[in-house]
Amino acid sequence: MEPQYEEEAELLKALAHPVRLEIVHGLLTCGCRNVGCMVSHTGQSQSCVSQHLARLKAAGVVKAERSGNEVYYDLDDPRVAGLLRALFREEGNT
């Protein structure tokens, strides 16, 4: 198997959970960038959101930046925006 297929499969695995999809979709559409906002948006616990963010960060889907006591997340992989827009049938720049 070519390395490209393995790399793409790893990206899809990282996104292959409803909570992670909701978190990443929120980053893309709502600008919900810190854990507190994501907890409110998803209805999940802080520990649940943090665990999913750790998985997304490890896969290179999101990046984190600390500002004081807060950590702000943003998309780190340009392919993700296009994938989610196609998945949710949304228009926009990819």
C-alpha cells in the first residue's frame, strides 16, 4: 500500500467519531475555539472534549495555542475544511 493511502486513512480515522466531527465542524463554522465554548456547543463534559481534542491534535487535525490561562484551538490541516464542507454539503472556500 502506498504511504499516501495510509496517511489519508489516518486523517479519516481521526475524524471518525461523532464528537470529534462536531468539534472540528464547530471550529470551521462557529469559531468555537476554547474548551469551554466546545463544552457548551457539544453538551459533552470537559474531560470528554479534552480527550477528543488530544486525539485530533495528535493526528495533526488541530493545533493549540495558549493565551494566558486559556488554550485556543484551530484547524491545522487544510484538507479538513474541504472534507467537512463536502461531508455536510456546505459551500465555501476550501
